[in-house]
Amino acid sequence: MAFKGHMRSADLPIQHEGFLEHKRFRWANVAILLAVVSIIAYFAADVEPRPNGGTWIGYVLGTVSALLIVWLSMLGLRKRAVKPGRWSLKGWTSAHVYLGAALLVLATLHTGFQFGLNVHTLAYALMVVVIVSGFFGVYYYAVIPSRMSDNRGQRSQAELLEALHALDRQLRESAQPLDQVYVREIKRSIRRTKIRPPLFGSIASLKRRCPTERALKRMQKAEPNAPDDMRDAIKDVTAILQRKSALLQRTRQHIRYKTLLRLWLHIHVPVTLALLIALAAHIISVFFYW
Ligand code: HEM
Ligand code: HEM
């Protein structure tokens, strides 16, 4: 993810400026200003009994909110436009995050706190889902990349998987001198071990049921009573299984992180589409029925 900007100069330490603090929080300030002005306008507006979507202040807040939503939805297009525009992608993302959060204030004031079981409230609810998922995205982008590189060291996912296959090959070879029951157990563990953690299950529970762990425990139990000519082979196999177990842990964690980094976008983007449709229905219906 191209989120961290790098400014490098010969005698300065490397400075990182993430998208959140882009241009000294310019967009955070714009967003706060927008929210404060809206709150003042809402309470200062001379509307009886209280401002809602159908009053002049309601129309202003609704129009600004709708324009913001359309603009925020365009981030996907901007991301895919290869040509660098007048604004950097980092600037766009920064504005996106803060103005998106300000939208929560603007749109809520627009509704005049009137909610019901209707398409207007549906649009509002979808907007809240998009914004909340956005917060998760920002959190994941802030914490996951560094955890990911701590977890896998310098290795890529392909290298992690290749290292696991290499251990499997060593296991097959080192298990050969063992009794048939053990050889079967090892082969079974190689065939049946699942690497990918389930979407809604913990890595720990996958580990508890893992055939590699089972084989490892069995070998550890077998070692003290093993005949002398077997002991070395058992020790070898146990050591490889231990390395495989540790590597499995890292690989599963890596896949889990990657999934989290993508998963929230699978909510954020489709719900944006639903929001645009519901919003269009809201605007069209208030003009027809109001
Ligand atoms: C061009 C933009 C918009 C226009 C012209 C507009 C217009 C209106 C009007 C006229 C009302 C009053 C309806 C009534 O009192 O029965 C209203 C209410 C409402 N609007 Fe909007 N709106 C716009 C944008 C938005 C946006 C962006 C949202 C949120 C995503 C939104 C959510 C709502 C909700 C929840 C209500 C309250 C509905 C109720 O009373 O049950 N509107 N809007
Ligand atoms: C109603 C408001 C919002 C709409 C309609 C919206 C829409 C979108 C869209 C369409 C994308 C492009 C995703 C893609 O194609 O990869 C996106 C990305 C993103 N949004 Fe939002 N968003 C909204 C609010 C927010 C908020 C409030 C936050 C954070 C607090 C946020 C954080 C993000 C982030 C971090 C990205 C990813 C940028 C990237 O991967 O480069 N969004 N949003």
C-alpha cells in the first residue's frame, strides 16, 4: 500500500508522513471546520419547529452531503487512474477519510434526527455502515503492515509456502527409518494439514486440530521409549515437525492479516454502491411526494 510518504535527504533522518497527517492535518482541519459550521447553522437557523431535511438548512446540508458522497465514491476511480493528477493519492485518501467522517455530522443534521422505516433512513444506515467500515480500514492500514513484516521477516508468502514444502520433503525422507505406524502418521499430517485459517475461526483452534501438531506430540511421546537405533530418526523428525509447526503459525498469521486488509473493503465498496442507489431513491422520492 502506498500510504507512507518518504522524504529523504542526505543529512536528515528519514521522515515518514502518513496519509492521516498529510500536509499537517490539512483535511482534518477542513473537516472540523465543516462540521462546526454545520452545527452552528443548524442551531442558528430560524426554522420552526426544528430543522429537518425539508427546510432550507436541510436542503443545504442534504445537498452538500450528497455531493460529498458522490465525491468520496470516486476514490476507487482515482486509485485506478495511473496518471498522477494535480493531487497526490495520499492527499485524496487524507481528504477522503476526514471529509467522510465529517459527513456523519452533516447528514445527521440534515435528517433533523428523524428516522423511520423508509428509504431515507435506509440511505442513512448504509452511509453509516460505509463510514464505520472506513474506520476499520484506517485502523488496519495503521497497524497491520508493520505487524505483517514483523511476523514474516523478510519472506514473501510464496517463500513461506515454499519453505513449508521443503520441510515436507525433509519429513518424508527422515521418516523412512521409522515404524510403519509413525510413517503413516507423518504422511497423513503432510496430506491433511490445512494452512489457510478459516474466515471466522481462530488460528489457535486450527492449531489444536492440526495433524502436524498431533504427529509432533506423538513423536515426542515415542522418543523416551524408542529403541536406540530409532532414536536419532525420531529426534530428526521431531525437530522438523517443530520447525514446521512454527512456520505454519507464521504463514497462517500472514494470511489472516492479508484477509483483514482486504475484508473491510469488501464491505466498504459494495455498500457504497447500495448507498448510491438508496440515495438516488431518497432524493427522487422526496421530490415526488413532498
Ligand atoms: C440532494 C440531496 C438531498 C436532498 C434534496 C434531500 C431531501 C430531503 C428532504 C426534502 C427530506 C424531508 C423529508 C420529509 O420530511 O418527509 C429529507 C429527509 C431525510 N434525508 Fe435527505 N436529502 C438529501 C440528501 C440526503 C443524504 C445524503 C442522506 C443520508 C445518507 C439523507 C437522509 C435523509 C433522512 C434519513 C431523512 C429523514 C427522513 C424521515 O423524516 O423519515 N438525505 N431529505
Ligand atoms: C459515505 C462515505 C464514504 C464512501 C462513499 C466511501 C467510498 C469509498 C470508495 C468507493 C473507495 C475505493 C475503494 C477501492 O476501490 O479500492 C474507498 C476507499 C477507502 N475509504 Fe472510503 N468511503 C467513505 C467514507 C470513508 C471513511 C469515513 C473512511 C475512514 C474513516 C474511509 C476510508 C477509506 C480508506 C482507508 C480507503 C482505501 C483507500 C485505498 O485503499 O487506497 N472511507 N472509499
